[in-house]
Amino acid sequence: MTTDKDACELLDADHIAVKHLFVEYARLAMAAPAESAGERQALAEKICSELTVHAQIEEEIFYPALRQALGADDLIDEAEAEHQQAKELIAQIQAVGAAGPQMDDLVALLARAIEQHVKEERDVLFTKARSVSGLDLVELGGKLKERQGELQGQLA
Ligand SMILES: [Fe+2]
Ligand SMILES: [Fe+2]
């Protein structure tokens, strides 16, 4: 399976998509906290499942390729620790289940954590990935896309 997007472009498209979901969640929580509870709950579920798939394809495919090509183990260790923190917030959100002040606070916390993590991926990891030779980002993008499709199929 091939793709036009390279690995960094594919991962960043996910980052942008989930950012839109966070913005929409926050807008609804502010504008219509009571009326939008069902919609926020659906958004929270979508945010959690998309981030879970995204983190898994990074951990299975992208980060190991970066470790091999860059030897930047400390940076990758840090990114994986941030994934762990995000997974704990995701588990808490999923445990709350229904939208309300508690879920709103957790989603806002997750949004901030992800924003910081994404900034580091963009500014540091993607920049390094693009500058190192011997890393075929287009081939890697194809592998990410294929695995993403499998995992999304399992969740559906
Ligand atoms: Fe990540
Ligand atoms: Fe990412």
C-alpha cells in the first residue's frame, strides 16, 4: 500500500485533526454545557480512540525507525513517557464516560498535554527525521498508513 504523504506529513495530519476535535469540544463546553453533553461525549470518545491509534503507530513504527536512524534515544524515551501520561488521561476520560465538568477538565488537561507533545514532535523529532540520511520517510509513511488502517478497523 502506498501513500502520497510521508511519515511526518501523515502523523501531522492526525495532529491537526485531533486539534480540531479538541477545539470543538472546548467550544461546546463553553457555549452549551448542558445541551451539548451527548455531542461532547461522542467527541471525547473519538479523541481517545484517534489518539490511541496514533500513539500506537508511532510506538510500533515511527519511534523505532527514529531510534535506529538517529540514535536519539533520550528524545524518544521522553516522547514515550509523554505517551504514557496521555494514556493515563485517556483511561480516566473513558472511565468517566459521560460528559460533564469532570470530563471537561480531563479533556482540557489532555488537550494541553497533547499540544506540548505535538510541538516537540514537530519542532524536534520531525526536523531531525527530515535531516537524517538513510531514513525513507515515504516508505515509512506507507507502513504507518497501513497499520493505522488495521487498527482503525479493529476499533470499528
Ligand atoms: Fe507522539
Ligand atoms: Fe504524534
